[in-house]
Amino acid sequence: MSAIGIIFSNIHDHTVPELTRGRTMASIPFGGRYRLIDFVLSTMVNAGLETIGVITKTNYQSLMNHIGRGKDWDLDRKTGGLMVLPPFGHADNNALYTNRLEALKGVLGILRKSSEQYVVMADCDILANFDLAAALRQHAQSGADLTVIYKKAFLENESKRMNKILKMDAAGRVQDIAVYQGTQGEVNLSMDIWIVGREYLLGIVEDAIAHGYSSLTKDVLAPNLDTINIQGFEHTGYYCCIDSMESYMEGNMELLDRSVRKELFDNEDWPIFTKVKDSSPTKYGSEASVKNSMVADGCVIEGTVENSVLFRGVKIGRNTVVRNSVLMQDAVTGDNVSLNYVVTDKRVVIKDGRTLSGYATHPFFINKDSLI
């Protein structure tokens, strides 16, 4: 079953501005060694997709450095493979796209030339690992116009996220698509991963251009659910949406749960690939203490680390205590430092004796290359 993948790398940059000032949503570091794009890109590769395009917009240098030509995902090919698709500006006002529909307008030429039967479209803000091949089979067998991946979830009353909720009938056909804030109870959350026939997608995008529509969901899909057959495919495993610093912190902390790590990373049929780097083993000093933490290669730890995620090359000084924190690549703490609910970007230096603390819902964030 042939399909081409389209990944939107910048759609949700505005939700985590602290982490996307100099990078795309797709290239946000996560889990000690990964980038957010690794999850959706690996899911597509595991389903047998051999041609995948990554649509970019701004600040995509780090994304290109990470994915390169796709060698680490076995996508460095003469035919198909991984394509980084730069943004297409409008000649009249030099504006770039603001949503999926406008982004798709810029890659119509590639979709027209493609020979694949289906298109899989996905964002980069989702942490999940599932059988996309099964979703493709269901889509082909159901005769649906589109299939959307969704997750049944129970939302608390205080949830402030803008959730895209699907209402479906007993047969699994989507009857309504709506965006809610503060929704509570059990709902069907759209993961914004869509499967659609290539020719059908070309038709609706070209029709949207002719009518001057600006949103694929609001202008094309939602008003026409009586004629457009959208089926749901339920993802029953682990799911996390990175749409704030709170959820970024939450997603990293959930990796400390062995069951979550096992579900995301220990499936032989659906491995999560990433760019491979050669680093020396982590060095632990004589007074080092590490509990319930993920520590990447190349670190030097002289102090205490608890319930934290450390990326490559992090250095923890003597008598320093790091708890409930995420320290990105090459962050350095001096001696006698205390960190609690802190997120540092890359190459942050925290000098001796500093005490920094946030909270689970409001982590203390330090920008890249900062000196504290």
C-alpha cells in the first residue's frame, strides 16, 4: 500500500514560544536525545512510507541539521526518500503560510507528480508510537474519504488547552469537529494525523484555492461532514500533546515511568529512530547520586540528580542538587547549585551557589546560551 508522508514542522510554533524562538516545533529536543519530529517520522517509516516531505517555514536550520538526508531513518534514497520543503511565499506580499491548507498549496506540484495512492499528513507536537500501517489498511477497506487518528481521553475541568474534539457515530464516522477550551469528561481527541487519497486531497485543496478558503478543517471539512466520509482510527496507547511549557515538562517527566518508556521505545516492530551521535560514557564522581532519572551519554555528574532528564554533555557540579528538571545539551552547573522544576535550553551555564525553582505547572525556563 503506497503512501507519501507530509509533516508540518512549524504549525504549532506559537504554543511553545520559549522553545521555538530559534527552532521549529519539529526540532524541539525531548527525552535526553530525541527531537519531536523523531516520533511522527519514525511512525511513518515503520509503516513502510518511503517518500516523506517535511514542510518548513522559519528557523529550520536546526531541523535540517538533525534530519539531514534521512540516513538515520533509512530515507537517504535515489528515488523518494526524505525531502525538506522550504516555504513558498506569495509574490504580492511575501507572506508565508499560516495554516495547513496554505502549506499544502505550496506543495501541490510535488503531490501531483507523486505516484503514491495515499497521503499521510501529520504535525510534530504529538508523542505517540502506533501502527500506522493498520490505520492505512482500515482507511483502504472502509472506503472513507479521510481517516483521522484519535485518542479517547478524560479531560479535567481545569484543562485550558484548545482541544480538537471529534464526535462520532456507532460506526466510527465523524459527525462533528469542534475546538473547545476547558472541556471536561471523556472525549475523542484528534491527534491531527490524517490519511487521505492523493487524488482526493488534490481535489479538495484545489477547490479550496478556487473559493479562497483559508482553513482545511473549518472551511472544508467541518461544514461538509454530511457529504465527506471521515472515519476515526483509535490510538489506544500512550499519548502526549506538547502545547505548552507545562506539557513539555509533563512529557519529559512521564518518561521516567518505565511503562511509558517501554511503550514508546521498546517495540521491536515500531522503533523510534533519531540522529546517531558518538559520545563518551557518562562519568559519575565519587559523591554523585542519581535517582529515577534519564541521563544521556557524555555527561559529568559530581552532585545529586533526582527525577530529571539530562541531555548529552551536561555537567553537574559538586554539592549541586537537581530535581524535577530538564537540562538540554551541554548545560553546565557550578558547585552548590539548587535546581527544582527548571528547564534549560542548550549551552546554559549556571554559576556556583545559584538557587532556581519553578513549579510543575510553571517550570523556570532559561534561554539558550544564557549565563546565570
